[in-house]
Amino acid sequence: MCTENDAVHLSELHYCDVTIEGMSEPVVALRDSGAQISLIKLDLISDRNLPKLGTIAIRGVVGDSVDAALVQLTIKPSPDPQYENIAPYINVMLVACDLSTDVDIILCESVVNQLDELET
């Protein structure tokens, strides 16, 4: 049983900037170790003519599932402005959907691990 004095401790969210090949500005990504697949805001890529690899049903923590397009992009970590990242881009499969969050991309753990290896 919780009392008024019990503090609720939530996990801290971790973010990073990534560069998407073909886009001039980096985008903000949430590093989500609990996500099963990476997501990208549909508005961010709607003007690009990306091939749709298929359709996938996704569902958040609450609510009904929705069908969304599966796309592939190439990304890499975005360095501080005074530096240039010469690492290769990695291929990432993402679900393009309407995200109700301030971030542009939500990265699943396997993609986060790949990006961390590039930074090393």
C-alpha cells in the first residue's frame, strides 16, 4: 500500500540526435529500450518518395492497434556542430506513423546498440 510519503521514481528518458541520410538537419530521437520496433513521425518523411516495405499493426501501451507503413532509412549519430561523423550510415527499418510526442524518432534497443557501436 502506498502512502502520501512514498515517492514515485520514474526512469529517466534518454535522447540523442541522429542524422538521416538525405536530410540536412539532425533529428531528435528517444532511446527506448522497451520499444519492439523503431518509429518515425510520418510528417518528417512524407515529402520523401520512400518505398513502402509493407504494413504493420502497431499499438502503444494503451488504445487500439493501427496499421502503419514500414519504411527503411539510413541513419547515424549526429555529432556536436563543430565535428563531423565519418562513420557509415546504418540501415534501419521504421514504422512511419503519427507520433504524439515531441521527438521525431523512437529508436528500439537493437538500433540504439548499433548507434552506440558507431560512436565507439
